[in-house]
Amino acid sequence: MSTLSRSRATLSPATSERSTLPMGATADAGSQEFTPLEPTREQLLAHFFERFKFYTSLCLGTSAILAVFAFLFLIPFVVEPAIQTILAEFAPEAGICSVSDHVYAETLTNCTWASCREGCTTMPTRCHKIRVNLARKPFVGNETLPIEWDEIDLKFLINPEGCGYPPKVNCSVFAIEYAGRKAPKIFPCFYSMTRPELVVARYSWESTIRGLILALVLPTTVFVFSLSVLAYWHCHCCDRACNRRVHAESFTSKEE
């Protein structure tokens, strides 16, 4: 029985190797009269679509995973600082500040706080501590040194977080710019209306909102789009739900 089945298998060629000879005619597989059937255009398109679907699904799955990790990474570095900045409610116009004290300290014990930190995840071993006097008046540019200050000896930070990363944040340049020998006696500064002790050198409402929107929208959009396409292609429940109307229209109604 096994010999008979084997002989039948050898007698019937594969679909892709069937001969175009008339019925009853014979020819060797290596002869010129034996021409294998080429795949049709529909078969080529189906094969191409299957390969395209596989590699695209692989890319979309990778993108969805990276979007989740990117969102988790952006929460402590962008989202949370932006929310804290919005809640601080900085004055729309810069006030007038003047340095009242500048201390350069070393070791962790002396750097319990710093006006500038290069890196937001570690405590500095060398730091600049700058304190300023504040006058809550709009800074125009030609003011003289105020006689009376609204607040004195406030901690002066480079930005609402008090930290950043090079090259955007350079603490040595920041200290020279505001507390060096050639630093101006008065300069613009931004103060918080909900936290009176918070005074910063750099603040932008537009940049804060832009960074928050990008950090929330981009990873979410990539994740939702990738997951939607993957679910449409590979989830049979979604396929039936999307094509339910098509299947329903294929049947004739009782009235017809």
C-alpha cells in the first residue's frame, strides 16, 4: 500500500511544475517541451501582501513598545516638570532682580540646594548658590536699582526645575552671567504667584505647553495607531465586527 501511494505521488507533479503538454503526451522534466506554469498575478500580489503584512506588523509592534517606553521616560523629565511649572503660575511679565549673595560650595553636605544642576537625577558635589532681591515691577530695561524690594534673599534658579542637561544648561556660564564680576546689577527674572519663594531666570509659557503637548500626543498617537492596525489585521473579532455589514449585505432579504 505504501509503495502504491509513493508511486502515485511521483506520477502527479506539483502545482507549480505541471506541464502544458496535451493530455496523453509525455515529456521529461528537463526537456524543452516541459514548461512549468508561472504563478498568476493574483498569486504574486497575495504573496507580496503577506510579506508586506508580516514586516509591517513587526515594525508596528516595535513602534508600539517603543512608544510605551518613551512615554514612561518622558513622564519624569517632561510631563511632571511641565505640570509643576503650570501650577506655579509664573507672572506673564518679568520682574526686577538683583543678586544679594553668591556662594560656591563643594561636597554633598554643602550642596543641599543649588541654583543650577547639570543633570536632574543626581545631586551635585559642586554647586553655585545664588540669592536675589525681587521687585514685582515689570522689567523695561532702563531701570535704576530699586530702593525698596518686595522680597529679599530668595533662592534664584536657572529654570523652574533648577536643572537641565548640556549644552542647553551650563552652570558655570550661568553663574558668570548672573553673579560674575561683569554681571549686571539688575536683570529680569520670573517669579511665581503661588510659590513666593520661587524665582527663575528662564521661563516660557509657550515652550512649556508645547513640550507637554508633544510628550503626551506623540507617544499616544503612535501607540494607538500601531495597536489599531495590528488589531484590524490579526484580531478575528475586529475583522468580523468591521465586515459585519458586508456579510449582511451579501444575503438577500425575505422580501426579495
